[in-house]
Amino acid sequence: MTISVADQDPGVPEDALQQIFDPFFRLEDSRSRETGGIGLGLAIVKTCVEACQGTVNARNRAPSGLQVDITLKTSPQ
């Protein structure tokens, strides 16, 4: 099963796509806790998904936007 979440914002520089899952990573050095979080959201997502034996990936969309895909194993019924 894959869950996809996307936005229409400008996206993320290609060289930062994997870093966005690192704890405390922020795309802009000027951001702080007061102006844009602490950089833990996607790190927590990655940890939770991998604990469930799943994967999480991010990619830029055309013409703009970021898409995050979470793939989880489904159990046989």
C-alpha cells in the first residue's frame, strides 16, 4: 500500500531531497523554532515508517510541488 502526500509549493532542491528526512534539517538556515518548526517532522515519519518495515521517499513534482510517498507492507488476509 502506498500513501502519497503532495503540495503545490516550489519543491525542494534536488540535492536536499534525502536530507529532509534528517533530524533537525531545515532548508533555510534563517528558520528557527519560532518561524518554522525544529526540523523533526519528516525524521519522525521516516522512523515510524521504517519501524513498520516500510519506506518513505520524496520527489519534486512538475511543474511545482513536493510529493512524499509512504509504502507499507500489507498483511495477507
